[in-house]
Amino acid sequence: MSDNTITFRNVSPASFKCMKKKLQTMGIFVPPGNKGKLSGQGVAADFEWDGESKLIITIKKKPFIISYETVTWKMSEFVKECQGSIEKIL
């Protein structure tokens, strides 16, 4: 896994749907399905959700002036707002 990988737990189907909707509202393209590439606002990432509770996001690209920590924090906020929890940042 990459140094820019975040693993979330307790991401129910409702939480996953909520998070995707919030990202889309912020101008981030999120494809349908449980796996794919999201992009927008200068950020690109791969995501994979196991369909039950585990979501892995790997940040591939971000704006030069924004740190990976900031992008990770924002992604974590989306998950928390949708009732998921962060497991670890690798």
C-alpha cells in the first residue's frame, strides 16, 4: 500500500452512499460501484469498499499547495459525517 492510503472501518452501505454523495456535492467525480477512481478539485484517488464495512482510499494526486495531511483530514471528515470511523493512516 502507498504512504497515502487511508483505511476506514464501520462504513455501512448507508455511510458509503452518504460519503459518495457528499464528495459529489463538493465537485469530486465518484463513479458508481464499490471500486474506482475519484477525481476533482485537483485531487485524484483510488477507492475500494468491501461492500460491508471497510473502505480504503489511496490518494494519488493533490494540489501542490495542499498537504497530504489536509486531504486525508478532509476525507476523514466526510467519513465521520456519514458515521464511519478511521482505522489507520499508512
